[in-house]
Amino acid sequence: MKLNWAERMAVNNPLRPLQQRLEMSWYRKRIKLPEEAHILEIGCGRGAGALLIKRVFRPDHIYAMDLDIDMVQKSGSYLKPAQREGISFLVGDATALPFGDLVMDAVFGFGVLHHIPDWQAAMDEIVRVLKKGGIYCFEELYPPLYRNFITRHILLHPLENRFDSETLKKTMAASGLVMGNYLESRHLEILGYATKR
């Protein structure tokens, strides 16, 4: 599901990269990726997350993908040419990833899964493209945060088939992911990672 005007403002505001820097610092202390890693970021927006992933993990290549072509095009003005080296931006759907099986060392999703109507299909695709031992790094919001009496009138999110903490963790386990460390406000949001068995 593409973002509406309010969500675009939220993800493109100057504080969002600061939040992502804190999240990347948390990940850097907990996960190790191979030197020649291939990483996918779903829901890349203008590329702030991809740039942080590049700086922190120094992968061989990052594939930064978003459903919204307008958001992908923003990366051209947000990132300098030198910053774009080693990053390929593409338009794509997380429920039908344009990659073969077992090709990614890590997949990052900064607040993306809760925007996807069939988030279980996206989870299956994430697991499909991850190599054995690959890592899914995620930050997700739960419905009480984005469907409260204020935000439900401003933000655009699917109304059906939503997940809470327990449902998300059970679905990850059923998909072949083993939860690693995580930080969670049980009814609001989670930041964590899971490893493919």
C-alpha cells in the first residue's frame, strides 16, 4: 500500500534519519554480516535507510526497493552520486520480490510490513530470498499506534489482516525465522531481528 501525504511527510522529515541512525547503532552491536553481503531494503523511500545500511555494514551491494515510484525517484535528489554507489534503486512489490531464492544475506524493513495488506505473503518472500542464516531486520508498528482515534483519520493503513506482537512472532516462526534480540513496547511497536533457519 502506497503512503498518503501525511505518511510521506512523516518518513521524509529530518528526524526520521536520526531515528534510523539509532536503530542502526542497535543493529550494529547485535548482528554480523559477511564482508561481501548482498542486502535488500524493502520500503526504501528516498534512500535514507539504504545510505545508513551502507555506512554501517559496508555490504557489497544494496537493493533498495519501494512500491512507490515517486519515493524511489526522490533518492536521485536526496543522495549524491557517490552515495548511490553500490546501491540499486528499484520499484517493486514486497509480496513478489524480483529476486531468486537464497540470494540475500539480510533484508531490512523500517516500518513497512504493517503497510502491506497481505503481510504474510511479504514475510514468505523475505524468507525465500534470504540465504540460510540470513537476517531479517525490522521495525514495525502495531495497530494501537496507527489506528487510534487520531491517526486513523490521518494515516492510510490496511484495515483487515493486521498483526499484533504475538501474531507477528508466530508468523515469523512458522515462516522459518528464529527471533533474535528485540526491543518492544508490546502494544505499540517492535525493533528486532530474526535469523533464517
